[in-house]
Amino acid sequence: MLSLLAAGASTSIAAPFAAIIAAAAEPIYWSDLGMRPYLFEIGGFQLRFYSLAYLIGVIFAYWHTSRAVKTPGAPMAQRHVDDLFFYCTLGVIIGGRLGYAIFYQPELWDNPLDVLKLWEGGMSFHGGLLGVLAAIGWVAKRGDLSFLRICDYVAPSVPMGMLLGRLANFNNGELWGRVADPASVPWAMIFPDPRAGDVARHPSQLYQAGLEGLVLLVVLLLLFWKTSARYRPGLLVGIFTIGIGLARFVNEFFREPDAQLADFAAQTGLSMGQWLTIPLILAGLIVTLYAVTRKPVGTGAGMRTARPA
């Protein structure tokens, strides 16, 4: 009798918890969040959040770098920051689009004009990074400046663009993640895009915004302003490269591969983004090791004009 009462009591106590768990297993519907891809619309013009992300990211980079070059021992002047603002913006757009066409959707080259259709979406982080490096190299060569030290002063502001860009992706309901079980991933979402299917998925855009954006932004800003890291040429950009590479590699496990590269990911075991990230991590390690084995520069004490070996 006692055992039956105990069993009945335990059942009655457990029932509400079972109901809570069952309710919690329901996925979140992205369409219920009230999002839309644009801030406002006037006539046929839409101010889209993705465009705003690029704009605010570039403005933040310009503001932060302008502030950084006013610190003692800076490797460049404000006029060089103005040049960087222009050329790096071109590098992000041109490099990002060309990288996407080369690495992710080579069929765009069947009609080269399609490569120019930026409004149809498709930008590569790795291509944009190469474009920015090319822009920095051009400014450094023209001004006879240290390439590595310019990179160190630019790197801390780059994650802001990553943060805003991934939030814009989430706001657009695009670049969703892999299929997820709502019972184990309570924040799993169903995205409205028919290509996503009526299944719950990881909101991998938010993972990327967190790791590639917010976390890396905080780390680099603290290193720049609260330590002497900026006096070791290559240290900040090396840490940025390692951090963005590792974050991207991890996040790719949750991000749905591009449809045209799904077979590639299945055959190789890694996505295209992960394969492209491996040399990025290695390059970051090499640059970081180089930085920590060299004497600091630009600290004053007779070394302000010194350049790295």
C-alpha cells in the first residue's frame, strides 16, 4: 500500500515537470520574433540591416583607429587612417565578393556580370580579409610604414563588423545552422526560408556574433588599451587571426554548409570554411610567435621611430 501511495505521489509530483520539459522542447519560430531585413522603407528604397552593419562597422573602425593613432608611439598619422578608411572599404567589398565567387559559388563566373550583383548576397570572410590586407599593404608601401604595426592598430576594431554582420544575418533569417533537437537545444529555431525546411536549427548566426564578434572584440580592445601588446609588432593581429580562425572553425560545426558545397563537406569531413580557416590559424600562430620573440618598438625610450626587423 505504501509503495503504491509513494508511486502515485511521485507520479503526481513528476507530472508538472514532465509538462514543463515537453513545453520547453517546442522550438522557437523565427517568424514570431517580429524581425524584418530592413530598418525602414521609402518608396522602393529599403535601408537594410546588412548594409547598416557594413556602414557602422567601417565607421567604428575609422573612429577607433583614429583614436588609437593619437597614443604615444603610434606607427602612422591621421592622414594614413583616412587612406585606410577608403582602401579597406574597397578591400572588404571587392575581396569579399571575389572570395565568395572563387571559393563558394564558382558558377557565378559562367556569367561574370553576376559577380557584380552584390545585392543578391554572397560575401566571403576570407576574401574580405585578403582584400583588407591588400589595402593595408598598399597604404604601408605608399607611406613607408610598418605593415605589421598598421595591422595591429586595425585588428581590434574588425570584430565589431563581424558582430554586426552576423546579427544582421540573424535578423534576415539567413545562414541558419544545422538541424538541432529542441529537447537538448531549447533555443533551436525554425526559420521561414523554404530551404531550411520545417525543422528546428541552431541559430548559428548568434554563435558567430558571440565568438567571432563580441568575445574577440572585448579581448582585443583590452589588450590594446590595458596592456603593452601594441608595442610588439604583429602580436595583436596574430591573436586576432588565431581567435577568428578558432572561432570560425568551431562555429562551422553548427552552421549549415552552403547548399552547393554540402557534398564537399560530407566527403572531406570539414566544411569549406573550416578548410580555409586552418591556414589562417597557422598563420596567426607564426605571426604571434614572431611578435613575442622580438623587442618591443614604439614605446618611447629612443625607439619611437624604430621599425620591426
